[in-house]
Amino acid sequence: MLIKPSALAGVVLLAASQSTEAVVINFDYTYDGGFFSGSNASRRDILDAAGGFLGGILTDSLTAITSGGINNFSAVFQRPDTGASTTLSNFSLAADTLTVFVGGQTMGAGNLGYGGYGGYSVSGTQDFLTNATQRGQSNATSGPSATDFAPWGGQLTFSNSANWYFDTDLSTTETFSGNDFYSVALHELGHLLGLGSSDSWDNQATGSGFTGANAVAAYGGNVPLEGDKVHWLEGTKSTVNGIEQEAAMDPTLRVGTRKVFTQLDLAALKDVGWQVSVTAVPVPSAVWLFGSALLGFIASKRKQHLNF
């Protein structure tokens, strides 16, 4: 089976009424390539805000994965600094936690970021295999019958040569130039959470449209998709608290623009199996022009071995 990662978008800090995140998105900077270190360390705060927003609206209970003895879970992902396939053996995860390896590398012109969930190799007892693949979810998380999703995490890569806008105060709205880093981080995390990448997404992407019940209700019909079937069709609109906005999970972000997760994007999270606790956060009051960039995709094999 293939695991497919991918691409862009979102906005604003958590609403004051939201509780501590049910799902903790833990960023690992081991392979950051300098993008988040030294004088660039403040960029981590913006990434944490993006992870805090999305983790804070997910109320799923994910079981821990604990390697030991004959039970071995190996995380497989592409290093965010080099793109090299990497395997970490005897990998463990705390309950309700996703580990996301992040960094920067040189990308082609017009590309801002690349993201997706990781693959794995797992061996051990049947109970260990079941837990590692399901993380406590009762519905299928892979294959043609998948209606749920339960990754260990994955990777996000950002262009180290893009003209970025790093917002030091996400609670305010101002005119800016450059590519909004917070928006791209949210979009890439959307892919890591299965939007455009999971089997539960693929099973509802038919022809040129997405048929997930929640997304259809939010959009008013099957949602048009790009040819890659991993993004909404370019220019797809939805609403944020009744205000129209281009959807976060279409394939581009325009210069000087911040995008938030719309009702459509949040509905799609439900369709791939996440329990989502809130509606979209307020959209910034100003409206800016776009100027675009595309993102990437990976495939990693899952392997399972049962020890007797």
C-alpha cells in the first residue's frame, strides 16, 4: 500500500474559548537544515501556532506506540532538509501525539512547501501491529474500505529561498508582501492530516470531485478537484464565519495573502476521519491580492511482519 503526503494554507491563533489541544503536534527539528535554527529560531513560534490551531480542534484519542522486545515500529519519511528516505527503528510515540519532522531545502521556482504523513515498517505481535496501524480507531484507516485516519506523523519541508513573510504577531492583521509562512504551514499540516493524501480521502475522490458527506454539505455538492485529486480545484471558495474566502486546500497561495481553514476545509477533516470540535476562526478583515506557488507529494510503503 502507498502512503501519500503533500502540500499549502490556513490562519490566526486559537480562539480564546478553545481548550488545550487534544492532539499534540510535536515538531522535531533534527533535520531542519538550518531553516529553524540560530537566528531563524523564532520561526518555530509560528509553526507551533499552526500546529496548536489544528491540534486544538481535533478531539480524537490516539493510542501510544511503544517499541520494545520483539515489537518494532520503524518510522519511514523523507528528510525535510535533503529529501533522502530515512528510517528510524524502534520508534515510539506518546498517546494523542503526532511527531512531525520539519526543515527547509532548496525547491524549484514557485514552490513554497511540501508535506505529508510518513510511512512505516512494523513487526511484532498481532496486538502490536493492530495498535500501530489503527492507533485505537475502530474504523479502517487504510485500504479501499478506509473511513478513518491515524498516522504517526510525517514531514514538512519549506523552501529556503522563498520570499517569506514571518508574522511575529498572528493576532493582528496588516498588509504585507511575501509568502505567508503561517498559511503554508497550515496547508501542509492539512496534507499530513490526510487531506489529499490518505486512503480515506482517496476513497471519496471520484472522477473530478470529492464526495465526502461533510464537504458536500458545506459546499452544496460534490467539491471539484484538481487533476492530481489532492487539492480542491484552483479558486474553490467556501466561507469563514459567513465570509467568503478561497479554500485553504486549493493548490496555491498568492503573495501578500493569508488564508484560513474554511468551513469546507474543516468539513474535509471530518470526512477523512478526524473528530473536529470547532468551526473556522475569524477571517482577517483586510483582503489582499494573490500570486501563487505549488507544493509536493511523496509515497512511502507500509510493511508489516507478524512474529510468532
